[in-house]
Amino acid sequence: MNKEYVSIIVRETGLRENQVDNTLKLLENGATIPFISRYRKESTGGMDEVQVTEVSNALERLEALAKRKETVIGTIESQDKLSPELKDRIEHCWDATELEDIYAPYKPHRKTRADAAREKGLEPLAEFIMKQNQYVPLDSEAGKYINKDKGVKSVDEALQGAMDIIAERISLDEGTRNQVRNAYRHSARIYSKVVKSKESEAQKYRDWFDFNEPLSRCASHRLLAMRRGEAEGMLRVSIEIDDDKALDSISRHYVRGKSEVSQIVDEAVEDSYYRLLQPSIENEFAASSKNSADAEAIKIFARNLEQLLMASPLGQKAVLGIDPGFRTGCKTVCLDAQGTLLHNETIYPHPPHNESRQAAAKIQALVEQYHIEAIAIGNGTAGRETQEFIEHLRLPAKVQVFSVNEDGASIYSASKIARDEFPDYDVTVRGAVSIGRRLMDPLAELVKIDPSSIGVGQYQKDVNQTELKHSLDQTVISCVNRVGVNVNTASSHLLTYISGLGPQLAQNIVDYRTDNGPFKSRKELMKVPRMGAKAFEQSAGFLRVPGSEQPLDNSAVHPESYAIVEKMAKDLGCTVQELMKSPELRARIDIKHYVTDKVGIPTLTDIMQELEKPGRDPRGPLKKFEFSNEVHTIEDVREGMVLPGIINNITNFGAFVDIGVHVKGLIHISQLAPGKFIKDPTQVVSLQQQVMVRVLNVDLERQRISLAMEK
């Protein structure tokens, strides 16, 4: 492992050297982030998943920078301009901006005005002018370079060419670039103005028609909104500083005295600044501020996605799923406790059909026939009406009725995953199945949907899509492995996210299960084609096998630690199963007796916690929620009302709340905790949280509802 990487990451993260060194070695040897954070705590010094991810991301960035340095060195070497000193500086440079500044004078580019001047032999004249020797007549010196064959016809043309060379040289100077960067860093303002010809069609951007604020204070959602308006041709966005002040500062560095030759240098400085330097650094800050805004938006998206994926499951119960609709009817499916589709049909309880009596009889018959324990109703069009229809039926008391967020269900129903699962059914049936399964286990179902389609992000289509996908994939992997999966019921898509598995191995597990029946033990996983020792090591602890003769197979205890638990049981004169069932027996264990050179207190502590609640689901029980019967549409909502709602999206400017009217209300960050300053909405609320809110304002024209958190 590159020792320089270790030093850099230690400096950036504040972690200890041995923590970083050991983590990098594990990553280099193919260990995954969930495996390292769960099963290698002794090596990492107890680093959590966030810290391991931070080290992994830093490693990726440094490796990418190392490849860039190879390109830079190769290009400069091909020009025969790579001195030992320059090579050494590049090799020890780990700042991307500094590296590009070093590379700038050698970087291949389109022919510039300075290049044309050099071809005309004007570089010596530029050197002379830069010395600012006031005792040599400038016209006399410039006259030496008049050469009609090279295209220099006059003193003025010679001087202009020399100024072009000087301007480019100034613009590529590291010190000068950093000087302008510092000015942007400390005093840049971002400006947004409407494109005059677009004013009528740009009304959704009217907050940005004539807007400016310090760039350093521009929140990510404001910057992304402006950049979206710019991309759509509605706004003109610029980042500006006090040009006169910046130019004066540069001139003082380059211009000496007030001679004729000094005046030429001053003109070259001004040209360099306005034509080359200022546009370049503005673009740099436009890119860096966009990257920062992207990172913030992606962070919010990942945090929301995590909370959504970790939403409480109903569990394995027979469910009737309904995808509501008016004209097209309500698509109804019956699922068994494993989520298998048993039956589907369409009922028409609402206008224009109004077949409520037939629909009621059908629902009652299906509940009885398929022993339904819960009903999941999509919260889209006709959702509230369908829920009220179902709740007025005389159903057995055990049947619970839930409203289920259906965002993304239509995306899933038209996807290849859905077609592969249900090749003989249309998209309407698949959508209803997704709603039913989402109630049973949100995580298992939501991983089948592109996260950017779930609706819990902020400007997700405007941010860097590669970075977004990387972050969201990491989030999904983290959640799936934190919960673990039943290897005998998990879909191949869900298994794909398990540590150490990929699409092919996940499919092989499903194929083996189909051909040979349910897995009887974790050990049997080794019979799956292409399941090598490494893949088994990385994945086994996250795969559960209920009903195995080895009770630890249905826990998060890794097979490599089975011997430790077996020794504990042997020392107590009991079986492993008895040890897992008896708090009294576990209380007699002193874990310090089981410490070895490879197994320490962190792992032993995790084992004891797992023995207490083997295979426990970290997501907690599902709470039923009911909307107010007073409101069904936005027209029913009145200022001053206090209503129940569910937080269904969080941004850095506030939280969106579903109050049951198909228009999401917004609690601005200033209204999340009245009387208190809140920097981050997640200090107060979380996704899927049930809250009481007070209506501040209803804007029917713009279909907006402003809310405040009720104490």
C-alpha cells in the first residue's frame, strides 16, 4: 500500500495511521465496506461504516489523481520538457487544482494568439518588454521584429504579438492564478438575471429574476435552482468579484514604474485578466460551487434513501395489495406471506363505474379465501377514497389497512426486473404487487427501483449522475447488509447487494435454490457454482438460513466465529441453542476469557449482542397511521388547521409532508422548531416520521401548502 496515501488520508480524516493502513489493506484484498465495519473491528480499531466509506472514497480519489499524474508526466515527457525537478514536484503533488496549474503551460490546446505570436518570432520581444528597461526606446526595439514574410508588418503588430505572449504567460502563472482564486474565495457573489425574451415562460424561476448573494453563502438548493434555470435558457448566471480591485492587485505585481514599456505591460495585464484569467477562474468556481452543491444534494438524497429503505416492515403476512384508480378501476392482488402472487383482478368501487356493492363483496371474499391479514393501498390517485371504502367494509378485526407510498411503483412495473418476475402479467398487476410487497418489506422491494425515481431527493436530475449513482449504490448496499436477507426468499436483485456477491453469483444462488430446494445451512452455500472461499467469507454473515440445524445460521454471527460460541456453550455445559435462549447462561460468560490474537473485545461484544436477539431486524415495528377525515383535496385545507401528516421528503431548506390531499405541504426550516435556530432539518425530523402540523398558508393557484410543526 502506498504509504503516501496513508499519510494523506490520516491528515484528511483525523483517523490513526494504523486504522487507515489496516483498512486500506483490507480494501486492497477485496474486502467490502459492510464486511470490514462489521467483522474486522479489531483491525480497524472499531471504525464504523461511515469512517470505512470515507477511507474507501479517499482511496478512489487518490488513485484517480495518481492516474492523472501519469498522464501529465507522459505528456510533458513527450515534449522533452520534463526536468527532474518538475517530475519530482508532480509526483509529490496531491492537490488536483495545483496539478492542473503545473500542467497548464504544457497542456495540449487549440492554437492561441500567443502561439501565433511565437511562430512570428516575437517571444524575445515579450521577454524584453517584461524587463521594463526604460532606457531603450520601445519603438526602436520593436522595429527589429518587423518581418513581412512572418506576417509582422509594423511596430504595432510586433507589440500586439508580444502583449499576447505576456498576457498568456501571466494567465498561466500559478501565483497569479492563486491570487485571483483567493479573491473569488473571499468575495465572489453569484448573480442571476432572467433572459428578457423568456420572462413570460420562466415564471417558475421568478425568485431568481434579479438575485445575488455571496457565493460562500449560497445554499445548494438555491444554486442548483439557478443552474437549472440557466440550463433551460431561462436565466443568465454569473459569478463575479470586484474586477478593478483584482486587476489593480495583479498590476502591482507585474508593472514597475510609469514608462512607455511599463504601460505596455499594464495593457497586457488587463488583457490577460479580462480575456483569460477572469473567465478561467470564474469557470473554475462555477464548477467547484456546482460540485459542492451536488455533493450536498447527493448527501441529502442518500440520507433520505437510507431512512426510506430502513422503514419498518409489516413482516411476512398474507397481504392484499391495491393500486387505486377511478376510471380504470382498482387493481387488486393477493399475496401469500412470502410475497408470492396468488390472485389478481380489478374492482370498480368509484365513479364513473360505481360498482361499490360488487367490489365490497369481492374484497370480503378474497380476504376470507386467501386468509388476508393486511391490506396495502397505494397513496396515489384515488388512494384516500379507496382507503375509506375499504375501512367501511365489515372485515375481520385482525385485518389492518395501510396507506403505502407508491412512488416509483410504476417505474418498477415497466422494468426488466418486473418483466422477469412476472412475464405473464401486465404493468398494472405488477404495480399492485409492488405496493403489497412494499408493505411487507420496504427494503426488499425498493431495491428493485432506480433510487432517483423514488422521490426522496433534491434536484436529483441536475446533479452529477455518476456521483449520485455511486452514493446511492453505497447506501443501498449498507442498508441491505445492515438488515441481512433470508437466503431462501430473497430475490436475485436483492442478493446482488449483499457483500461479496454480484449479479452472476446472486443469480446462481437463486438457480441453485430452484433446482435443489431451500438452503438447509450456510455451509451449503459453498455448493453454489462460483461461490469461492472469498465470496463466502464476505457474504455469509449477511445471509440468514431460518430452520438450519445450526441456530447461528439465522444470526449475524459470522461462521468464522462459530467455534467461539460453541466453546462458550461447551464451557457452560449446554448447547448453542440453549445458550441463545437463556439470559441466565449468557450472564455467566466473561468474554475476556475468549480473547485471542485475532478475536478481541469488539467482536466478542457483537457476538453476545447477537446471541441475545439473533437475526434481529434493526428497523423496528410498523406503526399504523391515519389521515384527517376533514381534508381530502387541497380545497379542503384551511389556514390554522392542525393536521396529522407523514414526512416524505427532506431537503436542506425544510421537510415535505403528506397530509392526504395529493399536494405535499412544506415545513420551511424556520418552522420546524419555532423559536430555535435549526441548521439541518434532520436535527428535528426523519423520513416516514408521523407528525402534527399547522397550516400557515394555502396557495391554490400554485398548488402549494405552507406548514409549521405543531408542538
